[in-house]
Amino acid sequence: MSYRAPLQDMRFVMQELAGLDRLASLPGFGDTGGEVVDAVLDEADRFASDILAPLNRIGDTERARWQDGVVTTPPGFRDAYLRFAENGWNGIGCDPEYGGQGMPKLVTTAVYEMWKAANLSFSLCPMLTSGAIEALMLRGSDAQKQMYLHNMVSGKWTGTMNLTESQAGSDLAAVRTRAVPAGDGSYRLTGQKIFITYGEHDYTENIIHLVLARTPDAPEGVKGISLFVAPKFLVRADGSLGARNDIRCLSIEHKLGIHGSPTCVLSYGEQGGATAYLVGEENRGLEYMFIMMNAARFAVGLEGLAIAERAYQKAVQYARERIQGTDIAGGKDKVAIVRHPDVRRMLMRMKAQTEAMRAVAYVVASAQDAASRHPDAGERARNQAFVDLMIPIVKGWSTETGNEVASLGVQVHGGMGFIEETGTAQFFRDARITTIYEGTTAIQANDLIGRKIGRDGGRALAALVQEMRALDVDLATLTGADAQRMRALLARGVAALERGGRHVAEQYGKNIRAVAAGSVPLLQLMGVVCGGWQMARALLAAQRRLAADGGDRGFLHAKIATARFYADHVLVGAEALAETVIDGGDAVLAMDEAAF
Amino acid sequence: MSYRAPLQDMRFVMQELAGLDRLASLPGFGDTGGEVVDAVLDEADRFASDILAPLNRIGDTERARWQDGVVTTPPGFRDAYLRFAENGWNGIGCDPEYGGQGMPKLVTTAVYEMWKAANLSFSLCPMLTSGAIEALMLRGSDAQKQMYLHNMVSGKWTGTMNLTESQAGSDLAAVRTRAVPAGDGSYRLTGQKIFITYGEHDYTENIIHLVLARTPDAPEGVKGISLFVAPKFLVRADGSLGARNDIRCLSIEHKLGIHGSPTCVLSYGEQGGATAYLVGEENRGLEYMFIMMNAARFAVGLEGLAIAERAYQKAVQYARERIQGTDIAGGKDKVAIVRHPDVRRMLMRMKAQTEAMRAVAYVVASAQDAASRHPDAGERARNQAFVDLMIPIVKGWSTETGNEVASLGVQVHGGMGFIEETGTAQFFRDARITTIYEGTTAIQANDLIGRKIGRDGGRALAALVQEMRALDVDLATLTGADAQRMRALLARGVAALERGGRHVAEQYGKNIRAVAAGSVPLLQLMGVVCGGWQMARALLAAQRRLAADGGDRGFLHAKIATARFYADHVLVGAEALAETVIDGGDAVLAMDEAAF
């Protein structure tokens, strides 16, 4: 077994924690009844397990290759992509007006988790296309929508996001690519973009590039950046392909991981200027990017979860098969290493954190559905505030945790984990990009303390703390040591989060450098406590189901044990994180810079 | 700058924390006065920086290669090795009777840190030779010593340790390689060994393999394993080389990291049996291995420290050079990223943990010198107990922490960190083996709770706790917020360690599986608190030197700020670890194994 979607846990989280049933009542989500969703998940599992997962290691070893501007993807990837598009997977979350299936975010989230777990490198192409689709949906003209969206939704064409330049990484204000009006309504782009995922490939006949650039009279900095669309092949009015655009792939990167996906250097305008069209209004490109940022960051957060799940499955398999040593409690028989307490501890840590990440991500996905579709404006706003607050957590905490889990996966394998043929090292390498792209963990933390806490004086966070606290009433009704321990540790964790968040809200305007120095610890604190909150809800749901005699008892007991583990081994760290947030800022800043 | 030894910190730790001056009073360490040690460190820095460090990336990209049983090391490695041996570095810690320089462990520790930081793959060959030398010194016959040791100490020949087989990794009791008496006093070995570092290479004319194997009538399990010496080329009585032995390198591993060092599969006896000679007594091989284990584990612990230092230096350099964004506190100028609070936090975390690891390792090195050379038997025993207790910490905690620091190094580089050409990804990959080989972290933790705490009822740990507590008298004399905060957090950390240790000592005989489930958290707790103890001592020494107007004020102020950071960001986690040790064991074991 290489990978199977964890359907039982996915369904548990969707139903018990993320309110799948409530989605059906939202307008526009008519066909999301249990059977439809079940069928989608089953089909997605088959595609992920049978088609994508077996290609994952091939992608790692064979890699995307570049020669003379042409990029060849690893063997099997192109065929898999064509089937993927043919089966309609590319547009499951897209607007039906352009051929999409308009599935709720909660459902697409579970499906995307599968693609990412099965084959992260493969999954990046649809993810980037999805971002480009969203940009055109949001700000493209009707003509642009008609010209590009049908083929992008169907997967006939793919999309890219061209943001980064060598001097403009986290700081997009430094973008230098130039866009000069050609006089016919189009622009000519010149400049070089780096780190362009699937900027060139052999899947499809066309690639639609979304590009940040500056017009000649644009103001300096963030307010002078515009968004353009520039297809690899120009598209005629009748939809047929015209001339090749002046865009060339100069090279692809030699990376630590995700070898299957080409990360391109794209040169625009070597022959005078690449033809491009303004999307939306001039000088508002960065603003448009920010609108799309939630979706992109959420998607990368899912990568942390997905790699963790994949690494966990592989580690469990190895731990059951590998015979080594005897039981520390006695006996002469050699045992599978899953019997050894520390191997169990590692597996439990992998499992507990993976399930916590899944629960948090799916709950946030469900809130995105409510934020966009709920008939009540107040409910939409409330959900949107929660989503905005949580995006940096889903991105930052899940990717940091995904790295930890992938590393534990290597450790479970012992010496074999270090051997590339074993395959678990790939997850460890692939995971490493996730805390970096779409904004590093520090960028997420900055967003958290600034736009999400500082700006509203901590109100959204206070509302979240209150919601977490409200759970205590239910937890108090539960019996048993597991529930009591979880209840106690969650209360301490929530109090710690409240202290840390209040400190940030109060100090943000006064001592911003010290607050920023504690921003990543705060993000971690919030992730750890939100994970605990969801695991507590899971424990509650599992105990209730058991009491009502409903469901797979083994699964429910395991959920309770896993929640308890999370409390004792992860949530227990919340208070120290809060202390670092509150008292640790000065220590970051005290030393002379020259002394590093 | 690729790497420079951190000589100022090394000297500070040696002098202020590890009692370098006291070494001169120990018998046999006559020429370790300040000037001699200074000269050795300066020379070693030059060799590490100028010769070894530039080869590190070449080793990674060109890798050791295997063809038809012949291993070719990466370009430049062989020449570097020959100079290394020629300059006498191979034997600096060895017995002068065989041509070594007999330097104290404290001095060789600093020197080894440099080799490992400059080029981990290169350093493994002398490290393994050193282990083989120690085995022969300890248990070899006089004839064996005469035959092998001079050439191994000089570096003319190298040595290996052949322990692992595919079914015998952590569990060496499962070794199957057979050793049959040949009737002439020698044995014939047949079997296959894996993961043999530098088991074959092109540095030297001969390789001396130390091999674990079973004689025909050996009892089952650990008590039936013997140690043999088997040279690649047989050595005639006059010291000249004879026939090639029946040992073949079948392949080398394709690994996540340390690509420059060949990790070999060695086949013994394909043509009837490799000629080998028993070392020491039959069936005592594992016992001999355990005698050498402290040195080997200590050496791997240094690798965690060394890679952390290397990753830190590279990250600092990048953070000073990379211009991106503006100061969060205001201003329009673009700044180097070292100005951003979270980049500083990451660099401080790297620096603080690296310095803490160095201090702990050097203090343990110094105790090894006292344990072997102190004229007073009580002092020798006291130091040996401390060393024994601390070896799993130096190995387990330093390598886990080294991995964390190497990962932070990638993060500081942002997107460039994921690009292999940048070089920091290599440290991240190389570091990953260190928590695995010479006993995984779990194996160290098992040693800690069993042989080091359970066996003596926690006495050695209680003595350590008492020693740490005694420091409070001195800390209480210090003024300033940094010292007060460190004092408070160290007191809490020591109390947490005492609670955790006492729990383990009390429960070890009663509930061994639950105690084992908390063993790695205990190891981490002990590492974190020992690091805090040494950083507190460093803060104390720095404040005293400043008060006495002695030394580089910038360095001393930085040491104080770094200690304060360690307290607020690392030591603060001790209490949660103790809680996990005490309360978290059951949660590891509760779930049905089938539910994974």
C-alpha cells in the first residue's frame, strides 16, 4: 500500500466537526447530500491512490527536465494530468458557469488533501491554475473570462502566478518587470520572473500566465504594481491559438524537493516584449493578490496536513513490518517495532498532529463556505472574520507541523529512513518548501499580529477564545480520565492563548518590533491551542457517539486516545509559548547586530 | 567565507566553563598550556576552513561512487585526507606510544567540532578509524596492536566498524555473520554487513575492519557475539601487505545526505571466508562495543553541534547580505533581513542552541579527561558517573537540536534555502542521519532511563540536579534583568528535571513501558535544562569578566543576551516536558495497536 485516503477520519471531521450537513442548507450547494459527497470522496481516493501516488517517487527520481527552453515532466505525469482533467477533477471547486462543479470548499478541501498527499509535485499544477482562475474570475473583464476560463476550468490550459523576482521575494513592492502600453489596448512585458511553478511544461497546448508588473508611470512601491494576463500562445478571437508569445523558460531550479514539478525562471520580452493584457485596474495588482491570498495560503496549509498523513501511513506500515528487538517489558520473542514505546510515541505524535491539522483545516474550509454562501449577512461576516484570523494558522502552523511529522516519519524508519529508495526521505524533503512558499511562516505571523489582531484590537481573537471556552460546558459533562485531562489542558491552553493574544493586541501599537519578535511563537501557540480545541470537540463527539452506540467503536476509542495524547504531548506546551510571546520579545532584539 | 571555527566561543567555553586550566594539572597532559592549545586550535581552524570546508559541497554533488567493487571518493577528498594524515591530525587524541599526540579530550573535542562543521562526510573516516583504534587499544593482543595501531594512528591505514546487518540494526543480538576457526588461530568470516561507513574507499592502501560475528558454538543472542579484526589486505609479519582478503564492497547507499562518505554493503567470504582474527575473548564482542560506545556517541553528538554552527554561520551571512523589505517599525529604506524581528529570532535561536550544545559537550569532554586522568579515585568515579549520565544527552539532544537548527538555517534563506546550489539544504540533509546512527534518539533515551537512571535509582541524576541548584548562590549575586530572568527560569527548569527524573527512577521497576514512552521527552528535558545550566554559567562568567573589565566587551554582552534568549525561548519549555514525562506515558500506550 502506497497511499489510501483516510476516508474514515475525513468523514468524521466533515460530519462531526465541520458541519457537512449544514452545507446542504446553504444556497447553491444543493447536491452535497451525503451520497454525492461520499461518491466524490471515493472516486478521488481511487484516482489519488491508483494514479497519482505511484507516480510520486518517479517524479522525485526522474524529475522535471529542461532543455533549450522546453520542459519535460517526469514519465507518467502528462498522462495522469490528461486523465485528471478528463475526469473533471480540475474544476470541482469552480463556477458552473465556466464548466466547474461548484463543490463546497469543505468537499474540495478533502479532495485536495488527497492529491497533495498522493503526489505533491503533481498537485501544484492544478493548484496554480486554480489561483489564476480565481484572479480572472475576480477581476478579469468579461472578454478575458470568456477567452480563458472555460479552458482553464476544464484543464485544457493551465495557469501560473508570476510574482517573484530575484530582488522581490517576500517584498513584492520591489517588482521591476515593466509593462508598456502597445497602443492597441495590450501591453508589452519585459523582465525576469523566478520560482514560477509549472511556468513551462508539456501537459497542455497553452499556459495562461498571471504576471505582476509596473506600467511606465506607476508610483513607487506597492501602489504601482499591476496585474496582467499573458498567454504562452496568443488566443485568437475565435478561441484558436495564434503566435507564440515572447516568453521563454530560461531554466528550472535544482531543488531540495518537489522534483516532479518544474520551478521555472521565465524571461519576458527578450524579443521586444511579451504581449499581455491588464487585469482589472492599473496599480491595483497587489491588492488583487491579497484578495486571492486566503485561498493560496489555505491550499499550502493543506500541504502540511497532506504530507503528514502520507508520512504517517508509511511509518505505520514500516513499524508493523520491521521486526527488531524484544518487548522492553520482557519476553524473548522478537517484535515488530510498533511494539516499542518510543516508536508508538512517534506514531501517536504523527497521528495526533495530523488529525488536529485536518480538523482545523476542514473547520476553516466550512467557515469559508458559510462566509461566501450564508443567507445572513451577520453570519457571513462572522465566518469571514474567523477565516481571516485562521488562514495564517492553517498555513503557518500546519506547514511547520507537517515538517515535524515528516521528520518523525524518517526517524521511525531508523537507518532505512536515510536511504532514498525507502521513500520517506522524499516526504521530508518535499515538506520543507511548505513553510516557505506563499509567504514564509514569519510572513504569516506578521499577518496574524498585524491585519488579524493588531488592526481590530484583538476582537476576532477574543471571539475565538470565547468560542473555545464555551466548549467547556460540554466537556464538563464527560466522564473518564481522558476527557478530564483534555478539559484541564484545553482550559490552560485557552487561557494561555488569551494572555498571549491580549499582549499582542495591547503592545502592537506601542512596541511593534518586540511584538513581531514573538509573532511566530504566537502563531505556534494559536495553532497548538486550535488543534487542541478541535481534538477536544472530536473527543466529545466520539464519546457521545459511543454513548449512543453509533459508529465504529474501534475508531471512536482511537479518536479519544489520540485526543488525550494531543493534550498530554502537544497542548501541554501552550503555556511556555505564551510566556515566550509575552516575555521573550526583548531577548530577540537585545543583542548588537554586529555580534551575530 | 564558507566556514571559520568559532574560536572565541570555543576558548570562552574551554576556559570559563570546561576548566581548561585545570587540565594542565592532570598527569599526562603536560603540554596543554594556553599557548599550545591556542596553536592547535588556530592550525585546526586553518585546515578546516581552507582545506575541508571548500570540499563540502563538492562531496555533496559529486558523491562517492561505486563501480565493480571499487569506491572512488569525491574529487579532492583523497588529497585532503593525505594532507590531514601528514599533518598529524589523525592521531591527536591517540596514545603517544603508537605515534599519537595524546591531547586531552577537551582539546580534541574542539578540533573534531571543526572537522565535522567543515565537512561532515570527510570527518567520518577519521572518526571510524578512531573507533577501531580504540577497540584494538582496549582489547587487542600485543601482536595485533603492533601490527595495526601505528599505521592506523598515523592515518596510513583507516579503520571501520562492522556492526549492522539487514536484520540487525538497533538490535545487534540478531547478528548472523559467521566466524569459523580455520585451525591456525585465525577465523573465516562469512556474511553481509550494511551501513559500513568508509567500508571501501581510495584514500589508503589498507582498511582495517572490526567485525561482529558469531562463532559456531556461540550462545544465542547478545552473549554469543565476538569481535574480529579483518584487514582488506592481509598484513605480513614484517608489516608489508599480503594477499587481498575475501571482502568485497557490493554497493554503496543512495542517501539523503552525507553523500561524500561511502556507506557500504560489505560481503565477507564469497570465496570461502574472509581471514579474521579474534579480538579479546570469544562471545564478549557486544560488551567491548559498549565500552567504546561513549566515545562514538559523544562524537556523533558533536556532529549535531557542528552542523548547527555551520548552518548558523551561513544563515548569518545571508541575513546580512539579503536586502528585502523595510523595517517593521517604520522607514522607507530597504533593509537587510537581519533587521526583521523574526529573522533575528531564528538567528538567536540558532546561536543560543549552538552555544548551549557546545558548552554541554565541552564540559562533558573535560569530565572525560578527569575521569581518565584525575589522581583521586573518587574524583575519577564522580566524573565518570557524570559522563555516563550525560552521553545520551550529548548524543540525543545535540543531534535533535542540530536538526532543528539546520532547518532554521533553511528558513532564514527563504526560497533560496530550498535551492540546492545555495548550500544550506545540504546541512539540513546531512544533519538528518545524526539522530539515527550510533543509536537512534530512542536508543539513547532508553540508555538514559535504564542504565543511567533506573539502575542507580536516580542517584547520578540527583547529584547533577544538586550541582545545578548550587549555582543559584552565584546567580543570586548578579544584578540586571537578564540574570534574574535566567535565574528564575533555571530554578524552574531544574525543579522540572528533578520531578521528571524522580518519576522515572521511581516508576522504572514498576511500569517500564509507560516510563519508556516518556523517555525521549525526558532526554529532551534534560538536554534543555543542562543547556540552560551551562548558559547560566556562561552568563555568570561573562558578567564577572565585565565587572573585572576583562575581555572583549562586545562578546561578553552578546553572551549575556544569548543566555537570556535561551532562558526565554528554550528553557521555558522544561516544565511542559516534565509534565509529559510524568503524565504522558499512558496516552502513548492506550490505543489499540490495530488502530494505527
